[in-house]
Amino acid sequence: MISKFLSLEPEKQTRIINAALTEFSERGYKNASTNEIVKRANISKGLLFHYFGNKKKLFLFLYDYSLDIFLNDFYSKVDYGETDLIKRLRQVTLLKIKLSQKHPDLYNFLVVSMVDDAIEIKPELENKYKAAVQDGFNKLFANIDASKLKEGLDLRHVTKIIMWVSQGFGNRVLERMRQDPDYKAHFDIQEFMTEFDEYIAILENAFYK
């Protein structure tokens, strides 16, 4: 069925995708209305189900679609020649912020998906998310130079600790941007990186020779 959707002209595909992204992002899976989606997309409800079968398949399609676009853009911009662990994570954090601004609808949908507890979709979303995280970890930290670490420290453990700090800091800012339009409109990326570099300095002191 989805193959029929993918054979549609791009304008119609985009209209349906944007309508569904908006509805799910605003109301979550359980409360999202397919009636609202077809109204926004200016198509019939029968046609929507002809393409996707049901609401669950539509949501999971959107998740894969959003994640593919976001991650493909993300991985294409990472500088894999940078082998310093902390510098790599610094650029990853900055890149995540920039891409959330470039793809706000996709990012908002992915954030909503991560916290959605609807039992109908939660197990499949968790499996998809775990697979994406593991794949990302392998790609992002495949050629890190461990020689800068203090003696006795395990690279994988240090990587996870630094990654948690990086993710926590970045996610805090992204969540505020999502909830506060004024903060998002006046977001100063240089100010953000200045504060983040203070944490970077602490991490370097803790783990590097």
C-alpha cells in the first residue's frame, strides 16, 4: 500500500506528510485524528487508508521517513576526520541543534514520538530507536584516538559519559526551543556554544592527560 503512496506526485506526498506530521506532533498518537489529517491534506479519508491501511502504519511510516531524512543529513555533515572524542561530540551537539532548526517539523515529530506512551506503537518505536542509537554509536565513535585519555580509563565508558552530558545539554536547549517560540526566534548559537564549552573544559580536565 505504501508503495502506492510513494508513486504519487511529490506535491501530493508532501501535502499528506506535512498534514500528518502536524497533527501527530500537536496531539500525539492516541489523540491524533485522521479526520483532521485528511482535512489538512485536502484528500478523502478512504484515500488515506488506501495508501497506509490504518493510523498505526501511517505513524510508523512517518517515523521512518523523519528519522531517515534527519539522520542522513546528520551523518553526511559529521567530520569523521576529527579523532578527538570531546571535539567530535562537540560538533555532533552543534550539528544536532542546527538540523533541528533546518527540519523543525521532522524534529518535533521525532521528539513527540520518543515520549509517546501509546501501547499500540511503543514497542515498535522502542525497537527502532534502540537500533538507530546503536547504529549511531558505531558510526560516530569508530575511529576515536584513545591516547589522550588518562591511564586506566576505558574509551567506551568515557564515550558514554561524555555523550550523556552532550545529549542532556543539547536536549535541554531543544526542548526549550520547542516550547518557547520567542526563545527559538532569538536563539544565539554562539551563546549556546560558549556555555557548552564550559562543560567541555570540565570533561577534558576529568578524562584527558
